[in-house]
Amino acid sequence: MRPTSTGLRIRLRLAPGQEPADVAASAERLRHAWGVHGVYVEPVKPGVVELRLVGFDVLRRVRMPRKAGGGFLRVPVALREDATAFVRDYRAIPHELVLGATLSGKSMYLRHLITGLAAQPVALAGIDCKRGVELAPFAPRLSALATDAGQAAELLPTLVQEMEDRYDLIRARQGIAPSTPDEEITSDVWGLPESERPVPIVLFVDEVAELFLVASRKDEERRDEMVTQLIRLAQLGRAAGIYLEVCGQRFGAELGKGATMLRAQLSGRVCHRVNDEPSAKMALGDIAPEAVGAACTIAPERPGLAVVGDTSGGWSRIRTPYLSLADAAAACERTAHLVPDLPALKPFRPASLTKPRPPA
């Protein structure tokens, strides 16, 4: 038994024939019996589970734990309802879909991700078809930024070529024949020596639906090319150290050809408040159907509250703490000197890039 700032943690040894699911099924009854806000069950090892008793609604006023579990390509971005940190781990879940209506908290979630990655040896690239209003404040730390569909149509092939060059590097290092298809290469850049390993790239796509909208046949051809390139990055990018963070208000089959295939590759899902149940189903229905109802009950007066799930079927409620745009932009300016040297992305460096500050 161990007291915490939010409640109590108790470890229980299971009786013969019991399993963690038996204890989890009793969590609601235990919550009422003990008069606490929530009881959460976590397996520790075979035969032992931990009960996390939370005495109040920790998502009402978010305070991140001091030991949040960050690290390389790991960003503590929000607080779970069981008072533990939700860590966005790109090595474990390389690609993620973030959905939410206007003023639901998507931008706050994005700010925490960018500021968390800004201090790491990672290249950040962005596609923001709202003329860059969401991602332009972070320009000092971005290696590439596309602010409309035309620029995105040029940036995406460059990223695909960068991915293919990294596959060639893996082949050369491991003696794989150059004619081997990318899909048959099972290793990745993390198997390369650190001196030869290319820097990871995280691509943020804001308002992904803008890439699917077309007004003419010419635009339709460009759209098909961009979607194909996004799908290739989602399918093959992980092994090359390229990760996707795709954001939007709605993301379903009605967007057009390739939307469902792209969504299927985004194994991480974060659903903020949405305008209708079908939007919640687009985010969570295919991985955690029972989470759809929880997403539909998010109140407008609680921005930043979201339901997060993954392809394992697990889900939980999280809430992102407040981070002002000015503070996030300042963090990116302080870390501008960490922008890695990627020659392929130099033509896409934001024009508003300020002079990098030397390290303190």
C-alpha cells in the first residue's frame, strides 16, 4: 500500500484461478464501496495486480506528474484519468491520427508534441494548409513547412525520396541486394551504427482534409499523388525513422480514394470533442468501439479532454494541460540551433526562420 498525491496504490496477489479481468470487473463496485472517484487495475506480474485509487477528478485541473517518463522520441503530452502521464511514444506507435472539432484542444495537443520534440535531435516537418497559421509560430525549429496543397505536393515526394535513400543505406550496411523491394526489408535505421544513423523525421499534417479537397481534374490528379505518398510514408516510414502525426476535424471515406487506407495505417488514435457520433467512429470505431460513447460525451467547456486508443483495443481518457502559443513558440526559438542538417529539406525551410540562438 502506497499513498500518492492523488489517492492510493495497492498491490494484490490474486487467488488461485483468478485473473486481472476478474478484479477489473469489480472496479466500479470497489469505487462506490471505498467512496473514491475511480479505481483502475493494472497487471504488475503474473498473479499480482495494482489497484490505483484516485480520490478526485484529476482531469478537472491538470497537473502533470513530476516523473512523466519522457525520453528520446517519447513526449509526456497529457494526463490520464488514472493520474499517470500519457506519453506519446513514436518508437512504439509510429503514426497517429488526432481528430477533434474546432476549439476541442487539438492545437494544444500539437503544441505539447512539438515543444517536447523540439529539444530532441529530431527533424520536424509540417504541412499546414491553413496558410501556416497553426505551425508557422514554430518555424524556427521546423526543417520544412508547406502552407498550401501546392507546396505539400512538392514536400511529400521529397520525404518519400528521403525514405527510399534511407532504405538504400540499410541495404548497403547489411548487404541486402539493391533489387530487394522495400516491403521485404525487415530491419530499420535503429540497427545502424549511431554514426551512420539518419536523424528521425516527424511530419505533422494539420487539417488533413484540405489535402483531399479538389476543384478540378488537375487537382484530383495531384490529390491522388499526395495521398499515395502519404500512404507510402505511413506503410514504410517507420523503418526509415519517419513518423506521421495527422490531425483533422473529420477523416472518413467521404474524403475520397485512399482515406480509409491511410487511416488504417495510423495505429494511434486521439479523439477530442467532435460534432457527431460518426466522427468519433472514424477515430475509434475500428480499434475500440466502446470508446466511441466516451468521446461523444466530452463537454465543450472542457477543452483538451480526449479519448486515446490504439490497435490493442485499450483506451482511456486524457487531458492536455494548458500551454500558450507564445510559450510554445519561445521554446521552438530557444531550440532553433538543434535543427538538423538535411539537405533534401533545405528548400522547404520556413522563410520566416529567425536566426538560431546558440546554446546557453
